[in-house]
Amino acid sequence: MTRLFDNYRLGDIVLRNRLVMAPMTRARSVDTIAGAATAEYYRQRATAGLIVTEGTPISPEGQGYAHVPGIWSREQIAGWQTVTKAVHSEEGRIFAQLWHVGRLSHESLQPGRRQPVSSGATPAHEGKTFAFTDDGTVGFVDVSKPRPLSTQEVGRVIRDFACGATNASDAGFDGVELHGANGYLFEQFLNPATNTRTDQYGGSIQNRARFLLETVDRVIEAIGSTRVGMRLSPFSELFDMPTYIETTDTYLHLACELSRRDLAYVHLADQLPEGDRAIGTDFLIAFRARFQGTIILAGGMTRELAEDLMEKNLIDLTAFGQPFIANPDLVERMRNEWPLTTPDPDSYYGGGEAGYLDYPRFNPATV
């Protein structure tokens, strides 16, 4: 029987267990550079089979949150090198999540305070992001109205992703994950509610998927297919992304296309705004039939659910997010069925070491 604590071969690397630390924005970098605190944060959690970093913007335009580490400059690469060295010193494995938020940004984060970009001009109604307020402090503010990328600019964004992948390789990452979930730029192209384009990137399922797939191809050219993962969130509805009649067909089309590109994995994020499950067993069966590679599932996972889905051969790895925040030793806690600490949501975004580096490991002597 497949267990969470079995080794797993992922491309050219071996993971020492099947638990993945999911990407989570923590907004603690200084001047968009990952520093010593970030390195220590990930080092503490390096017993995960695989760590996927917080989203790291591929360009200044791709930013949607204040104080997140980017990956477009030499200084940022050097900062991330301290992180990968820290994780590798604990024999951990780590992928960088490459990120462009698209319309989910604020002009205070954009170069020259320009409009954010997207597939179209439709704003995310009631969307919020962690940016600079009028008095210069940081907090949650309404996102700004976007403008559509021109056809030529789409090509430039694709090149930015490829450059980000090369930079991640230079920084010592074991691979990269393209963030195609949670209502960010790739999903803004996939969804016809936000993609009203009339060029080759709009209209049919194939056209709406073109930007994502062309980006995957360029990133594969840059660093190799077995070092590239993709995160998707079918049916999620986060950030004003409604479901649509072709949702299932769109993601099964992606499953087929990504399968023949021999990616390291596809990482499915299962989450509705209310916290309910969105991805059912029938969809997993259909996705597995079309995608022959590694499947990671995140969102409200438990050990029991993960092992059941692994036993049914519907997923290969399982990702946990918030439990890793408050439990740097989550793997050992789950292995030994030790109690979990509940994270403090007030310390999720921004701040210092409190709620970031100060969660203790479990002491079995207290049992």
C-alpha cells in the first residue's frame, strides 16, 4: 500500500517522502530579495519531500503583493541562492514558483504606477491585494483596473517566464512551478469571462490555452521538461473567476497537452472561496486518464484522504499549506500522529520573525 512516507522519484531527483509544502505568500522579503529569514524559514521545513516556494514574480510588472521576493535580477538570484543552499544542506528539495499576477495587482506595485496587465480589461470585482496604501503603509487594498496585453506583449511575458526559469536554475533550485492557478495571469487567459481577446490567444479552448502552453514550451527549452511543474486550480472561482461551461473540457485539454510535454508534475489546487472542495473523484479519474505524469493535489488534504487517493492511483503526491506554517516538523508530526499547532492568521502576511520563524518543533517528551 502506498504511504505518505515512501520515497518518490520525480524526474531526475528522489523525494524522501510524498508530502509537498505548498506555495504560500508570506510577504517578508526586503526590497524584493529573499534574505536570511527566508532561508531559515524554508530550512526549518526542509523535511518535506518537496518544497514549492511562495510565488516569486518574474518581472516588476508581475508583482501583486508587497514584500515578496522576485527572480528577475542578479541580486534576487543571490538572495535565493541562500535559500536553496539552506534547504539542500538539510537534504531537501525545492522548486521555485514562477508568478505573474496579471490583473490582481495595484498601481502602487507597478513600474511607474501603471495599470496592471491582463488578458483583457475586466477588473476583479471586490479583489484585494497586499500593497501600499495612500499613506505609504502596507495593507490590503482594492486591485487596480487592468489593461489588456497586446499580442506582442504576450510574447514578451513568455520570454520573462523563460528568463525566470533560467534565473531559478542559476539560483540552485531543483526546478520551477509555473503558477497557473488562483485567478492569476494564466487563468485570466484560460477563462472566457476574463479573456475577451480576438487574436490567437482568445476565443476557442485551444486559443485560450495557447499562452500557457507556449510559455511551458519556452521554459522547457530553457531548463528541461523534467524540471518544470504546473499549478492549476480547476473550478476554484477565486478572485472573481467564475466557472464556465467549458471548464472541464479546458482542463482536460491541458492535461493531454501537458502530458505529451513530459513535465515533472501537475499540481492541482482544490479550493473554492468558501473553503469547500471543488475537484471531485470523477474529475481526478478523467485527468489521470489524460495526464500520464506525476499529479500533486492540494487543498484541505488529510493523511487519510491523501493515502486513499494514492492507493486508487489518482494522485502521487499531496501538498499541505497552512499546516506547514505552524508545524515546521509537519512530516514527523504526521508520521507519529503527534498533535498539530494551529497557525496565527494575523501573522500570515508581513511582519518579522513572529509567526514565521518562531513556531517550535514538537517535543515528544510532552506526550
